[in-house]
Amino acid sequence: MFPEISITKTTSPRKKPEVGQPLPFGRNFTDHMFVMDYVRGQGWINPRIVPYAPISIEPAAMVFHYGQAVFEGLKAYKCDDGSINLFRPNCNYERMNDSNDRLVIPQVDVDFCVHATKMLVDLDKDWIPSGKGESLYIRPFVIATDPFLGVRASDTYTFFILLSPSGAYYAHGIQPVKIYVEDKYVRAVRGGTGFTKCSGNYACSLIAQTTAHDLGYEQVLWLDGVEQKYIEEVGAMNIMFVIDGKLVTPMLNGSILPGITRRSCIEIAKSLGYEVEERRVSIDEIIEAGKAGKLDECFGTGTAAVVSPVGELKYEDNIIKINNGEIGKLTQKVYDTITGIQSGKVEDTFGWVTKI
Ligand code: PLP
Ligand code: COI
């Protein structure tokens, strides 16, 4: 039995995005949010669903000073028969616990968090958009709340789940993105926090992303923090290459995020009969494969970005165009399969979907 979740319904419903209008990613929020508190000695307490509203928090709260914060991202989809699908929600809360461990934040109960997510999504189900490429983006996160300026792990935390009806992460949908390979800054180092979804990982990535944007590139591809030689991942996605007909992707090494979409795409590619290699992939190998005409496809994978074809990579003075800037055969197959399973249009032979 789970602890009871109290529900306070809103008395002033928020304005829903207009159907038929472009729906941006992550800008609109639903009527309610889930909240629970942690107090050392008492555990996670007071789970509640309340109206979405500004929160009150002390300016001395430790999250503002030392960045003790982690988050997750998953989605709910409305199916044609009116039912609602969540995609592998347990994986997100299991990964949140890995992030929590590294950031010395207490563990959450995975099954309870999935249950809370289902309750919240069910309450705000009228907000789930059903246009092409649209879904309800779910953002669980935890922040440290002790009002204290000394550096140590907080004794109190707040956990939230927000819901955001969202369209494609990239404004141009499934059109191939242009990616800038970062050769100055690094995102993660051996022994660091690269494998977690801690907020600080994203804060320190902004400088490179801003420079890339100024140069006309949408995302940054990070290289390893030791030799700046091996490919790690993109700002908000894992990365995959099709070389000589094989799917090749950087192996999980502690400094990249173990993406749930990554794991799922690997399983889909294997089920389609593709050979998959998870290994170290150097940027030189990719540039050479590109020049030799052996780099057939490249795509990013992520919850927000789904499966996103990459049409161009820039590394130092090299500009590699991939598949004439068009979506590749395997990229399209993987995209169709994963989005089909998520939205209930393709049979879920993997057992990934949780119905609400
Ligand atoms: N890498 C980074 C840095 C991310 O922020 C994300 C998004 O969550 C991913 C990879 C992809 O992970 P997932 O497929 O679990 O969303
Ligand atoms: C996600 O894909 O869920 C992410 O968290 C990526 C991002 C929006 C930071």
C-alpha cells in the first residue's frame, strides 16, 4: 500500500494551449503539480497534489547556492482509443535514484513515484495534446531546501512533478539538426556527474551551446573530458551513427547519461536485425567515415528530442554533411517504431508501455 496522496483541486483553471496552434516545448503547465517533502529522520512525507502555482522558498535554500538538484523527463501520450500511455516510467525513477546517490539526495520509492505520476497525469488528462509529435512532458525534480550557507548535504528536500503539454523539442520537428562538436569546453570528467541528470551538468553546458547557436548550430556534441578525442553525447540527447550498415554508439562510461531512449533504440535496432556496437567512438573515426562516404546516418535520441536526425557535424575546420541532410533509413524505422509504441499505434512487443 502506498501512502495516501491528498488532492487539492484548482478553483481557477489555467488557460489551455489552443488546439491547432503550434505547441512549444516546455512553456505551458497544467492545472496541478505533485509535491512531497523530505525531512531527515522522517523520510519523504506529505505527498500531495496541489494547484500549479509559485512556491515559497527561503533565499538561503541550499539549492540556490550549491546546486544540489536533480531532474528527470518522461512523457504521457494519448492513444486513439482514449487510453493514456507512459513510456518506461520506472526507468526514469530508477535513474533519478542513481542521480540522487551521486548528489547525496535521499532515495525515492520508484513504485510510489510511478503511482504519483499516474495520479497526476490522470487528474490533468484533458491537457494531454494529441497533435502530431505532441505529448505531455513530465518533469519530476528534487531540490535541497535547508536554509544554510555551509557546504554539506541538505537535511531537507522537496520533490515536484510538473506536467507540460509540449510539441517537438526542436521547433522544426523531425528535420535534421546541425551539430557543433565542442573542442574547447568539456561537460563531464572521469569520476564526475556526467551519468546523472543533475542540474549543474546543464548549467555548465550553456556556454558551449550559446556559442554553437551563434554560429548557426542547434546543439553541441561533447567529447570526453580527458583526451577530448572520444564522442560522448549531445546537450539533450545520446548520439548514434550508422557506419557501414552497423549501428555504432558511445558505450556507457560513467560520464554520459544512460538514456532510456538510447537503450530502447538499441533494442529496436537489434530486433530489426542490425548489428549494434556500443564502444568508444573517436571524433576522428567519424570525420574519416564521413569523408570516405561510410557515415550513412547519424541521429540523436532523447525523451524530449525523441529520435532526431543529424544532417551536419562541424568539428574544427571539417564540415561533414550526412545523408544529404535527409533522414536515413534506420533513423526513420527507429523513429516510427518508438513513436508508434509510445502512442499505441504499434504493438508494444517489448513491454515498455504502462497504461494509466
Ligand atoms: N543526454 C542528455 C544530456 C540528456 O539531457 C538526455 C535527456 O534526458 C539524454 C541524453 C537522453 O536521455 P533519455 O533518452 O532518457 O531522455
Ligand atoms: C529530456 O529529454 O527529457 C531532457 O531532460 C532533455 C532536456 C529537455 C534537458
